Amino acid sequence: MARYTQVATVSWRGGTTGDSPEEKIAANRAGQLELVERACLDRPDFVCMTEVITWYGLGKEHLPLIAEPLDGPTVATFAEVAQRHACYVVVPIYTQEDGHIFNSQVLLDRRGEIAAVYHKIHPTIGEIEMGVTPGTEPVVAHTDQGRVGFAICFDLNFRDVAEGNAAGGAELVFFSSMYPGGLQLQIWAHDFGVFIASATPGDRARIVDPLGRVLTESDATYNPILSKRLNLDYAVMHLSENCEQFEAIKRKYGAGIELDVTRPEAIFCMYSHLPDVTCEDVIREFELELRTSYYRRANHIRAAALPRRK
């Protein structure tokens, strides 16, 4: 059953004004807000912003001032936007919680209420030295569009974050960052079979599909807002054995079931564009096997075939 969702990310590269730290924080907030309002012209279901949006132009000595409680002015500002546009908004800020400062992504729901908070599991060495506390576990939020996961900047270098998102069933991961990530985004998307939507200051924010293909990429000057319609009713499978069912699937469902094959990697992504049939239904009907299940089965067969030690 098709689950179309409109996803937007904004890539703001700074350019703060103001003399005092307070003025710079307010200017940072206003700069991101302007782009988010523009992104909302496409009526997105989700909007994601760059990492620690109030930080630009400030130093580590300002961290206690920048860090906000979850009911602080930045969350309140974007809560109003989320409610007015009836969309989810990912707000990346330094948060102050229970005496600790975290690098966080705060997910606001369509009513402007906090739906989830993710704390960056792998802050940089510099962040930790200036007082940022590492998070301890991945977060996957259940939304009315599907299951979404989170990652922040340096997290991209560590598999435990991606594995945690996958274990939680994330279908779409929001990556807020100070660096683009590039090929790493594609590797995560391919290896874990998820959509990834990134927001970075400057160029090369991306939306990547579950086969690791870049669907769109930002340009800070001409295209700082990415907006893409995605279908979250999908499944990633290996070609082996499954491909024998392709003709039968197409004969029954035609264009309603899309089979997107990437031959070099020998995998494909199946999408349902039908109003009343899900990918899961098609998998059961034609006895298809998910890529993860296929690899797991292959490992079991391999283990059984290993010579026994005497």
C-alpha cells in the first residue's frame, strides 16, 4: 500500500549578524526559520535542519549559553511552525537536560509537540572536551508516515548508530551535520536499506534511496532546500531466486508494483504504488525473501556445511 511522504531538508550556511552572543543566537534561529518557512511551501510531511542550528559564529565558551532546555525558545519557535504547517520538524540544537548538555535532534510532531529526542552518540573529541555528554542509544520514532531514525555528523563514522536504526525498523533516517558525508551516506543507505535525508551547511546535502542512489543534492547558492516525494512502502531484496518471480508479479500488478534493480550489487528495491496491496502482501504471495533473511539463511547453511572438528 503506497505510503508517499514529502521530505524536505534545509542547508543553511550561516552568515550570522549581531555583536553579542545572544544576538548571534537569535540571528541563527531566524536564518534557519526563513528557510524552513520556504520549505513548507511544498507542504512537506517532514522538514530537517542542519546540526546545532544556533551555534554558528560562536565559540566553545558560549556552550552553556547556547544549550537550551527542551521548552526553550528554539524548540518553541519551530513548534509553532510545525503546528501551523501540520508537519514534523527535526530541530537540531544543544539541549540542557538533567544537568548535562547534549548535541540533540528534537522531533516535533504535527501539533508542535515533542515526539522524540535523539542525543548524538558519538560527539567529536572536541565536543566532549568542551562539555558535551554522549548519548547512549539510537532512537527510532513512530510517526503517521512511518518509522524514522536519526544520526548527527560524527555518528556517520560508527556502525552502531546505523545498526541501531536498522534494528528499530527505521525506514527513513534524518542526518543533521556540519559535513556532507558524501559516499558514507550512500553506504549507510545501501547497507541498511533505508532512505537518508541530510541537512548540512553549504553544499551537498542529499536525499539517498535504499539502494544507495542519490535522488537529489543541495547547492548552497541556488538550491539550499531539498524536497522529495518518497514511498515508504518498500522492501530491499537480493536478486537470487526472487528474480524468478518478476514476470509473474508484473503480469498481475503491472505498474502498481515497481521493481528497481541495481545489477552491479545484485539487489533490487520493490515499491508498492497500489492503494490496497502492500509490499509485505506481495512478498507473502510470491514467497519472496528479504535481503537480510537471505543472508541470514546463507550463513546458517554455511555453518552447517563447515567440517566438524575431531
